[in-house]
Amino acid sequence: MTTILRIDASARGERSLSRRLSSMFVNEWLQVRPNDNVIERDVGRFSPPAVSEDWIAGVFTDIDDRSDNQKELLSLSDELVSEIEQAEIIVIGTPMYNYGMPSSLKAWFDQVIRINKTFSFDLDRGDYPLRPIMSGKTLVILTSSGEFGFTNGGEREHMNHLVPHIKTCAFYLGVSGDENMHHIGIEYQEFRDDRHAESIRKAHEEVPQLVSKLINDEGTLV
């Protein structure tokens, strides 16, 4: 059985284009593999709190020495990390806000990228002391943006601080290698013209194709 962790970061409800893509991905997957497990985490509607000084102190306190208050502060983080640990595939549906992540998605990453939970730290490794603890996961990024040209070679590629940031952070969640990272995006939302309609059509065509690819790729599933 494969477990998918679906994360939605849009502040919008059913109007959200990125939510539609993540819903489509999950629905397409379950049509082929109905017995697989899906964990849903809606950070757009229920944002994790920002980390605090007390939260950081709890993270860097040995687990046996944590106070009850520190354990309480870290309880949501522990739950979020557990969801990642269970998942073979992480699906993130997110809009681009001001050329980057919604604050709620950034808060989620801040809650789950934790020393001795998702990465280890050892200065004996030289200039690269951080190393992910988990491995072998697949990342699917499903996005929507108001403007266009954010993909490789596009006129706004240098302004895309969403997808590259997610990919960089996902390395510490057990996702490595471009072959294990997939991105499908809708653009032109602000223009609402034929280009936008075509972008939606293309994304809706690519999602089931990606589902089929992941299911059929040898070694992708357990």
C-alpha cells in the first residue's frame, strides 16, 4: 500500500485552482489504486503557527529533558513529521503569493524541518553538516500563478521563488534528485484570457499523465 500526503496551501476554497489540481491527482490515483492511503493536511485553511523562541528551545532540548510545555509546543510538529514519515508521495498544491510560498506553507516547512527528526547535524561533515534522515520519497508540486513565464527559460524564471524553494526544502524531507520531483502549474490567472484557459486545459491533461507515470514506474511504489 502506498501513502500519499496531500498538502493544500491556498487560502481559497473550491475556487482555488491549485486545490483542483491536488484533488484531481488524488482522485485519479485512487481510481487506479483505491486501497492506497491518503493523508490530507490543509494548511491554507488551518495554518500551523510560526515558530517561537520557546519552540526553538524545545527542539534543541533533549527529548527526555523537555518540559510539559515544550512537549505541548512541539506536539503539532511531531504530528506533521509523522505524516511525512508515513508518506511515499508528497503532493503540495499551492498558489504563488508575491512570487513565493504562502506564509502558511512556509510555516508548515518550518514546523517539519527539525534536527534529529528530519535531518541530522554533524560538523565532522565539513561545510555540509546537514543530512536528511528520510529518503526515497517523491514530490509532486501543483501550482497556480497570476502571471506567466516562471518555468525554466521563461521570462520570469528569475522571479520564481516558489518551486525552487519547495524543492530545496523538500530535500530535507527525503526527496532528492530531479527525477523524484514533478511540477505542474497553471499560469495567466490574472489575465483570464485564452492563454489562461489553455494553461488550465494543459495542466488538467498533465495530472492524469503524471499519475499514470508514477504508478507504472518500476520501484516507485511499495
